[in-house]
Amino acid sequence: MIDIPAGLAASQERFNGEAGRAFVAALPHRVADFLSRWSLRLDGPSRYGMCALVLPVLRADGTRAALKLQYLDDETTGEPIALRTWAGEGAVRLLDYDTETGTLLLERLNPTRTLTHAPDTRAATLVIARLLARLTTVSAPPELHRRLGEVAAAMLERTPAALPRLPDPSDRHLIEDCASAVREVATEPGDRLLHWDLHYDNVLAPESEARGPWLAIDPKPLAGDPGFELFPALDNRFDPDEIRWRFDAMTDVIGVDRARARAWTLGRVLQNTLWSVEAGRPPAPDHLEIARRLRASR
């Protein structure tokens, strides 16, 4: 028997509808299948995120590991590709995976020690920056089909229909500026392996000190410019007065061009605003504030 958290069921219902309900309903059978297939034993209570159930397990030789069962979509399908490419350098190590279901067997990290709990947000930002500097040194492998150039083109194509749905003229003008910034860099989208979602909750401490102090988890990978990576660390643990400091610190540590990073970060605001508007929600005030502060820093 496994515990299917109500929060996971609710998030799958909200974001994936019938397919999400089917994913949750299949979890008990899928867990049993992979426990048998990979000779695993449960070793503690389940944990979960918006799209995945994570179970602490023991391998046949007693090695501590984590079994991750997730809803497979365009974002999660690239996770094993990225983790295999990074090979444990700055990210959780991939031990095994199943292509058909997206199920992963990962090294076990310490779920009680996330970067979110670090009291000094500036020190935490520098941890993010150093991890990104390591992760983005790697070229995206050819089998990773999600590409920033295609993402940018799709955003720009959707923008004209979304703008009239923003009732505030200043917000419309701001999002128009975001789209203009993306147009300036869209022809050179980059080829680095990007995490896409490296915020403080996605940085955990390993169980072994030999693995270093912090490792990245849960990538939603794509190939592109490292400047596209900065937004999550500006938005998570949001502080409007820290936006400029975090942005400048990360561009310096990662070694990216500041103007291009600014344009791609405005692109992340555009991306999130399009998702909100198309779902019938207003854009997030924090996201708009990030764009305003970066636009003013030109």
C-alpha cells in the first residue's frame, strides 16, 4: 500500500483533467510494477510535487534511492536526458529510468534541507548562480527536442491575441516591451542545456558531503541561452528590492551577457503572462514588477 497525497491528486485534476485523474489512479499499480522490476523496497513516507510522486526506496544492495513517478508531458519527458547528460555534476544523479512512463530512479537527497530554508537570500541566490554556471556549460544533446527558439517563436505568435485581454494599458505596454525584447534575441536562442526551473525549492542537500553542499533537482530541460534561467530565482522568495541585486549577481557568476539575460528574463515574464491570460487569470503582480524593474535598468 502507498499513500497517494491528496495534494497531488488535486493538482493533477486541476492541470491535467481526465489524464491527470488517470495518472493518479494508475499510481498504485505503477509503483508495484517498478518496485518489482527494479528490485526496490519502500523506505519511508511518500513525498510529492505538482506533477510527481516520490518514494524513498532501498535497492537490492541496500543503496538508498528515490523512485519518482511523474505525469509525462513535453516538459518532463526531457528530464532523464538532462540528468544523464549532467551525470551528477551539479544535479541529482540518475540511476535508472523508464522511457515509456517517465519513471525515474534517483540518488536519494535530503528532502528536509532545501535552499528555501536558507535564511540569507543573497547567499541562496549565489548558490543558484553557481549551480547554473555548472549546468549550462554543457551543450544540449541532440535528442532533447525542446528548443528555446521554438518556444520564443510560439510566444511571439500568441502575443497579439493576448494583449487586448490585458485591461490595464500600462500592463499591455509592459508586455509589448517584453515581446520586443524577445524579438531582439530570438534569432540567436543558444544551445546550452537549461534546467528552466531552478528555484530555491528545487535545490536540495545531498545525503553525502562528498557530493557537495547542494544539488539541483526536477529539471524541465530545453536547449537555449543561459540568460533564460534567471527568472525563477527572481520570482521565488520574491523581494522587489532584491530584483536588481539578484539579477546582477547571477549574470556575473554565470558569465552571461547582461543585455541578453535581461531580454530573456523579460521573455519569461511574457511566457508566464501568456499562460495566465490564456487561462482567464490576471498576470501575476510579482512577475510584472520584475519586468518593470528590469526594463528600468536598461
